[in-house]
Amino acid sequence: MNKILSVIMFSLAVFSMFPIVRHVVAGDQLQLTYVHVDDAQLADLNMNGQIWGDELQIEILDLQTVSITMIAGAASFVDITMRLENLGDDDILLDLPEMVFSVTPVEYETYAAHEESFYELPDPTPVEPPILISPYHDITVEENLEVTQSCPGIATVNLLLRFTYARIFETIYIRADGSIDPPTAPIASPDLVTYTLTDNIASISHGIVVERDNIVIDGAGYSLQGTEDYSLIGINLTARTNVAVKNLEINMFGYGIRLSDSANDNNIHQNTITGSIVIAIRLLDSDRNNIFQNTISDNVWMGIVLGSSNHNNIYENDILYNPGGIELSDSNENNIFGNDIRGAGGHGIDIEFSSNNNIYGNNLTNHFAGVVMEGASDNTFYHNNFMNNWEFNADIILSGYVNTWDDGYPSGGNYWGTVIMTGEHYDGVDVKSGPDQSLPGSDGIGDTPYTVDSDDSDDQDCYPLMGFINMFHAGTWDEVSYDVSVASNSTISDFYFDPAEGAFIEFDVAGDPETTGFCRVAIPQDLLWVEDGWTILVDGEPITDYTIMTDETYTYIYFTYTHSTHAVKIIGTHAIGQPPPVAAAIIDINPGTLNLESNGKWVTAYIELTEGYDVNDIKVNTVLLNDTVPAEARPTGVGDDDEDGILDLMVKFDRQALIEYINENIDWSMPERAKPLIFEVTLTVTGLLCDDTPFEGTDAIRVLKFLKGQPESR
């Protein structure tokens, strides 16, 4: 019991060590000081904030300018350093989107020869936000709030500070009925579906508690600021369904976003979450959520943690410089892919007592261990890059739990880079190919397996990749996203694919001169495909020695070249989004002369297709005459009506429907004549083959129409 109490007390003490960090509020005082580089102090200027407001709304003067005149001698320059000090007790967060020096000349008779251009500074010195200002000490260069600018000796130096501020609230609620509590919160929702922030929010309690399903919370680029209290939550989605949270900056809560108690089918995307004391995004007992395209950086402990949560998708997030990246505990059948997980120590992905998760296409770099497995089984890892990890690429703590570390052949496994402490990496060669790596020729896959953890030989990557895996998003069509991967020992850049410009992909490769480079390109077969073979160009010159591998989904192309920098172009025959080729058809319509007063039943069309196509593949229910009159389901027949040795399909159209179409689309406003009108009409027959290839052909017929008062003939 005493041990438990001591642990709790220690945890509280650790959290209490963190200073209170908040946005600038009413009553804060700042002091601005100018100092010479030679320690000759020119002036001390107090800038006491000019801040006012009440408990709910805080405003800061948006533009503050302070000027000082210096005299240091003709045509000489001095370096002026400015410091900004916080005179309060707490650390405050001052967002300075812009802090620059500008210089204007001072007209002195002695220095009349000086021109105004002499004093102009071409490049103002900006300071990147946010800036932490600690109490009672001068701001230093390391804290990004001290800058030095060379200025002319006689000038007025203007310091320009642009402040941003947050309005302070206790917890904001989006109630079940759609209302916002308190109504003064800077959130707008005319339709009670989309809730858009209209200002920054600084909270001294929980940030936003959501009690309503089926809504969108759009941060619109504004921030939700906490106080570094480890017990507080930025966005609370307890038991919520179909809520989207996007475009929001969340800073300094215990938990940035928390989903719990069957919070299912939610979307968390395109947010920036920093400074979380415990976890940036926490899922507990929550399923089927999508966490994607967020930036999760510089948090005190973990990036994303799942507990007892299944069937979630975590993808395309930048999880940077957190002690831990992603953790799964008692969570199954989740997909973790396309994330850039760069560490500041700790573990990239930690999987504890979880199974049947798919982890692929992630970058796992700069961790103590890229992946840690404890009591985890039947998880699948492939196409991940393990790079610059300190002690392990993968550490399997409990043996006897088997996982899969590749996607089979020819898809391949992972790229195993060098471990810093041990120098361990995959050091196999690639001179063979095939599922058993027994066929001659390289394929970009190592010829021998890689043992993932030397203490557990059961876990092996049977098809380790020989180069870093670069993932490129090619585009989205019909709500399906397509990626192209390039495994290579070259640096890959400038990937390009646009089906509107042609059926090809392009990218650049670079490496040390005179060394051998290779690429192993995986192209989705529904994205780019060929009929008669691929064309591969390196700097416009064709490569003939390449290897093609396929599976059900991808085409894999392996080729080599000599470094240094080259442009690669891979050309196919067809690309997604391009109109399919149209098969040409020869059409013969009977009768060749159509009396618009006739009462016949059918018009018959004979359809021949050009070489390479078969009329037996025509889907009769897709055949149309002038995109209007459908072919009858029967009678139909395949024969050789014109006896030219080429099969044709006979279909019939309703004659009265065709006559009605012609009458509606011909201008009959003509003078009466003593004989019937005879003119020519071009009819077009279109349709689809069984593989949905379209065909089209035309035929011209004569049309007879008797004007009013003229005798009728059959």
C-alpha cells in the first residue's frame, strides 16, 4: 500500500513540476529592452501590455510599435539587439506571427549625403511562433525571442510586434440539442451540423465536450489552448458516433482528443496536437474510427494510444518527436499505415496483447525500438522502413507469439536499416528472384530471410526489401485512393502522375556517382496498365533489361542504372480516368429508305466489329440508336448478312419509336411542294461489350415525308 501511495505522490510531484503555461491574459506585463552589441545600452523601454478585458473575453492590442533614435557616427553600422521580457509569475505563451525590424533614415544636416536606400534592410528578421516567455529573466536566442539586426548608425529603428490572443473560457459544451454552452463561445453553427471556430480559445478546464452525434467540428485553423493540467481533455468524444474533428490546433491538455465508451465511426483528421501531457489522441473501448492526416508532435508522453479498441484506421499521420508513437493494448484488427513516426526516444509502435492488426507503409525512425511486441500474435508487418533506431528495429519481449513480417512474394517485406548501438541491419544480397529466391536475376528482395529479433527466431521477414520504401499518392478516383511505392537505394523525388497527360509515371533518382542504383516500382493495376509491354526510360533512353512481377493487385517493375541523377519515366498503355478505347463498328440499317408515314414494326441493324473484337460479346441491352431508341431484346442473331466473311450481329429497333425521334428532331418548317420530301439522315448505333468496351458506328438512310395535302404511298 505504501508503495502504491508513493508512486501516486511521485506522479503528482512530477506533474506539479511543469510550470503553468497559458496564453497572454489581462494584466500581463511585458518589457521591451534594446541593447548594443558593445553593451552600450541605448534605452530601456517599458511596454506594459496595453491589455484589457474581462473574465470571458481577452483582447490584446493587435499592433504595437516602439521606436528609438540612435546616433553612432557617419556611415557606420551598429548591431541592435532587442529582448522581450515577461514581468509576471507564470510562463505565458505569446504567439508572434511577425516580429521584424524596419529602418527609416533620420535627416541630419551633417549627413545630408546619405540616401534613403542606404538605410533599407532587404530581409526583415521574423520570429517563428509560438514563443514561451519565462518569468523574471531576459529572453535568450535559444528561446527564439532575441534577434540582432545590423542597422545604420543614424536611424530610427522600429520594432513591429503583431500579437495573437485567445479568449478564455471554462468548459464549452456542444449539447445534444445542438446548442452551444456558453452561447458566447467563439463557435458558429447555423445548421447545427457543422460547428466552426471563429477565434482562438484558451480553456482553464476541459476544452470542448461533445454531447451530439453526426456533426462536424471545424477548427478553421484556430487553436484550443489548455493549461498543462494532465487531467484535462481538449476534445471529449465520450460515447459519440459519426463526429468529425478537423483543422484544429490543440495545445497543452492532458489528452488532446479522447474517444471512449463506444465512441464509434468518428473521423479525426488534419489537426495539429502538441504539448499533451499524457496522450495526444486516446481511444478506449472505441471502434471503427478513422485517425488520419494529423500532425502530432512534441507531446510529453504518447502520440496515439488504443485500449480495447478494434477495427480502427490510423493512417497518414505525422507523429513526430514524442517519447512514444502509437500503442495498441488489447486491441485487434486495426490498420496502421502510411504514418511517419519519428521519435525522441521510446518506442515507435508498441503492441501489447493484441492480434490481427495490419501495420504497413510506416516510417519508424529515431526510436529506442522501432516496434515492441509483448504477448502479441497474428499481426502483419510489411513495407515499413526501420531507420536509425537506437537499440532495436523490433523487440519481441515475450516469445512464443508468432507474427507475420512480410506480404508474400512478390509484394515483399520491410526495409531493415542500421541499428545505431549494434550496427545490426539486413546484410543479405540480391542476385536471385522468385518465391523461393531460387531463380536467376535480381528483384529488389533479399535472397535470404531476416530474423526480426535474434532472441526469437520464429519471427522472420522472408522477403526483406533491399531499399528504402518511398510511398507516393497518385490520386483518388471513385473514392478509391491509389499509391505507388518505389523501393530503392537512390533518393527518389518529384513523383508525377496525371492521367490527363498520358499513361505514365515520372520521378527522379539520385545517388553517389558511378554506383549502381535500382528501383522496384509497385504500380496498382487499376491505375496504370499495358497491353503489349512497358516502356522504361532513364533520361529518355530506353531500358531493355528489366524484370516484371505481378500479383492480383500490383505490377512490380525492377530495373537498375548507374548513378548520379536521372529522370525516370515508366510508360503504360492505359491509365485510370482516361476514356476507354472505342471499338469501331460497321453498321448496315435496313430499310435503306424509311417512309415516315409507314406502319411497319421494325428497323433492322447489322453490326460488324473491327478485328480484335467479337460481336458475340455485344451486350444487346446496351445497344442504342442515336442514344435514344433501345434495341429489342429479341429477335437477335449472329450471321454474315453481307457475306463478307465477317460475323455480324442482327438487332431490331422499334420503327415507330425511330419515326417519332426523327419527327421531333427535324425542322419541318418548309414550303409546300408538289412531291414528297426526300432527305438523308445519319443514324448512330452504340453499345458495350462484355468487358464494358464501348463500340460505335454509323449508317445513312433516306427518309420520305409527305407534306400536308399530298397523296400517301406505302
